[in-house]
Amino acid sequence: MLRLLDDFPSCSLNIFEFLRVAQPLRPHYYSTSSSPRIHGDSVAHLTVGLEAVPVPGTPGRDFRGMSSRYLHTLREGDRVHVFHDSADGFHLQDDATNPMIVVCAGTGFAPMRAFLAERLAMKCAGVPLAEAALFNGIRSTSLDYIYRDEIERFAADGVLDHVHIAASRERPGRRDYVQDRIREQGALIWRLLAAGSHVYVCGSQPMRAAVRAAFADVVADHGSLPREHAEAYLQEMETTARYRPDLWGRTRGDHIDVLALLLTLAALVMFAFAASDRELSRFNEIALGLVLLTAALICQFTSITNTHFGR
């Protein structure tokens, strides 16, 4: 906003008009990518990507995000203000004798790494495990194949039975995505689904929609079902928590944002009373408005700096 005002000096913006329309920054939520049974009860791993995006109209200037850039500036021993929360509906299945299919892209592998580490702990404890298949989307095996060594060890230790990698930038002129691998492995997918497999999906909204469409195609083609019956099949899996998407973005903790917004509105009301010189003295109204505005800014700062650990 400040840069826009610098670029267009003829534009004037009243701070109270800005606060009336501005939305508080929301906290960023991260899935833990570790298992307490493997990495320790007091340890939480995060998988955070940092990507520089050019700022339109500003050559040489990149936007590197808020939370991701902040985390990448931290050094060992730095203190971080965080809050913990649970992820309702997205957790490892209770019955390990049912197969599982995990689908992810990029840093969406984070909760899957935690699940696979938990399966490793279960296997070491003598718990029998059913088949597990991983469909992982990356850009290039030489660029962002994160945790490659661990994935190979999971497969060697019998935690993963099928590993399928889709590299979208590996071959010039061709884009391969996880939904393409799902369709290619339709027979395997259908066999696991018929055996009661649970499906876990972690990625962006477009990725989730494309993956769900691919599963619908597999159910329709290999289950010999009309498209509407295939959709009903997936809806039943979602209802019974056998198909579980983990959404990137906010899920809980919105009370911080709502409180900041309410406090800002209350402060504006106090300033309006002061401007109109109503019953209360203007001094008291302005003082109360400043207190409310300060509280709103504190809530907003909390939303910016707090990082969410869940799953």
C-alpha cells in the first residue's frame, strides 16, 4: 500500500478509511512433518518452501511472502511465538490393516512424512501394515525432490509399497502432474480402494480439485460405474472419512482476526462520536478509541507473528 501511494502521489488515503476496508493479516498454518514416536515428544519439524515472485511493475523487486520468509530468516536458538492446534478430520487412520493412498505436491508432503514416520514406528513395534502408495508431485528431481532419501528408506523398510513421482518440469514441452499418475495407475488405485483404502490429499485448491477428478475417473473406469455413481462413491468416502483432504490455508484460530476487526470497528465508532461531540467528552472518546485501536493492532500483530503447528 505504501509503495502504491509513493507511485501515485496524487492519491490521498485517510488512515481511518483504510482501516475501514483493510482486513487483518491472518496467521499462517503449517502441518508438522514429524512423528513424536520417531522424532521425540518435544520436537516438531516444519517443511516450508521459500519462493521469490517478481513484483509486477517493479523490476528487480521480489515478493517472498510473510511467514515463509520470516521462518527462513531464523537461526538456531531463536525464539518463535507459536500456538498449537489439532487438525480435525485429518489424521492417520486407526486401523493400519487397511491400505492407504497419500497424494501430495511440493511441501504438501509435510503431513505425509509425519504419517509415514508414524507407520515406521508402528512397524518397528510389530504392528502389521497394509499396502501404502505415495503419489508425490514435484517440479524436477534435480530441483525440489525434498526428502528423497527418506522416501527411498520408507520404501526399503516396507513402510511404502508403491512410489509414483510426477515431475511437472522434468521434460521440456510436457507437464506431468499427480493426477496424471493417478489415472495411469488406475488399476492399483481401484484395487486399494476396493480393499478399504484411506486416501489423504495435501495441496493447493486447484491440485485438490484435479486429484479428486482423477479419482472419480478411476472409479468410473475401473469400477465400471456411471459418472454420477462414481461421484457418489467418492462422496461416501468423504462422509466416512476415508477420503481426507488437508487444505492449505486457515482452518482454525479465526477468532484472532474477528476480534481485531471488531476492535477496529469499535475504535472507529469512538472516533466518530468524538467528531460529532456527543454525550461523552471528546477526550474520553478519543482515549477509548486509541485504546481499542491499539488492542486491534496487537491482535493483528499476533496474527502476523503466530505460526500454527498442527496435524
